[in-house]
Amino acid sequence: MKRGLLLAGLVIAAAIFVTSVTVLLLEWRSRETGQTTAADIGGPFSLTDQDGKKVTDADYAGQWKLVFFGFTSCPEVCPTTLNRISLTLKALGPLGDKLHPLFITVDPERDTPEVMKSYVDAFDKRITGLTGTLAEIDAVAKAYHAFYQKVPQGNDYTMDHSTLIYVMRPDGRYETLLRYDDSPAEMADKLKPLLQQG
């Protein structure tokens, strides 16, 4: 039993590592070649926000965005990350109002709009929770090269997922990455010069 859990953990860790390396390689390629396009990371999506309203990427045009994939039943990474994002918004002061964090669930079966609203409101009302159908979540995860996978857990299940935070420009293009374990001060230091650009 322990060996099986260890093997499953190693496979999941390897998948997350590969996803992170892929995104970092895409970032390096785009910086070296100047070819930063929506086709690399990000792109059009159609989802449902925490108020039950259908939204698309066009609804967030003109805003700096932080895009993070997770789920409300997540025991550690997601609440820690959203708390750090909330503290980062506070650390940025007025500049924080130029940033729109989007928390996209990878568990749409359980994360209804009502569940998402209750969850994100506990951190910061500037964070928008997004859910959708399985097909819609698959599409947006692929667009962002985000990994996620359902993992059986007794009679229930949990979700494994990427832990990267994508920084997206107001024009919808990918800018850079933040790590979930970056401190709020580190996140604020990385974001401040970007937000000061306009």
C-alpha cells in the first residue's frame, strides 16, 4: 500500500515538474525570439464566474491578471496560494487594484459557482473564482499548459494540479510566472514594475 502511494506521488511530482519545465521553456523561447503570443500560453476561454455569469477572456481585457488553477477542497497549496495573493494585493497598495486574480477550478464537479464564491470571498473580494464544464476546464488548462489529474482516494477523490501562477498582460499575452511558494513581498516586488507600466 505504502509503495503504491509512494509511486503515485512520484508520478504526480514528475508530471508537475514536466509541466513547470515546459512553461519555463516556452517563456525562455518567447523571450529569446520575441515571439510572445497567445498561442504560447493563454488564449480564449469561456467559463462561469462565482456569481453564475458566463464570462470569456474578453471580459478581462485591459487588466493585468494572475491566473491560478486549483480547487476548493485542496488541503494546502490552494489556500496558501490564495492567501499569498491576497497579501500581495495589500502589499501593492493602490497598484493592487490594477491586478485581477482569476482562480480557475480543476474540479468543476464539486466547485459550483456557489462553492467558488464562498471560497474566494474568504481571501479577497478582488479574486474571481471561475468554473465550467469539464470540456471548458480542459480547454483552458490546455491553453495555459496547466496540469491536473483526478486521483482516487478511498471512496472519494482529490485533484493533483500545477502550482504555477501565470501573470498575463492587459492585452491577454503571457508575461511571466510566479511560484506558489513566493512570499507576498517577493510577488509584490516582481509585479510592481509591471503594474507601473500601465
